[in-house]
Amino acid sequence: MEYIINSRKLKKEITFSRPGHAYIYVNLNGKPGTLGRQICDHGRLSGSTSSYRGEDIQQFRNICHKWWREYLRKDKNW
């Protein structure tokens, strides 16, 4: 499962993926899939890991988009 956001702030595509059965990864470090960073609660990259076990692509997109908004609010290093 995959979701791509075209980030205007970072001027690149950000890809969220779920290569396995639950954990969601984001390619913020420039690496895809499980080589990327795991997303965690409240827009963080460490802490309680976010996951999604279902097959509804819209729900997966909603989780990723919500995390992205929270991440941008918290991380001003972009």
C-alpha cells in the first residue's frame, strides 16, 4: 500500500508505504519502504509507532495525511 504527497515545503515527493502487514514508513531519509522512517503518533518519528492493518486505501491515506500535517507543525527543520 502506498500514498504519495507532493510537498511544496520540501519541494519533493514524500512517499508513505506499508510494505508489510501493519507498520507505515515514510521516505524522509531518501530511502523507500522499510529503509525509510517509521511514522509514530502525533507527527513524530520516534515513540509509539503508528500502524494500519486494513485494506481501505482511503483510510490509509487519511492516517498518512494526518501524520504529515502534525509532522509539519512540529518539525520546523524542513
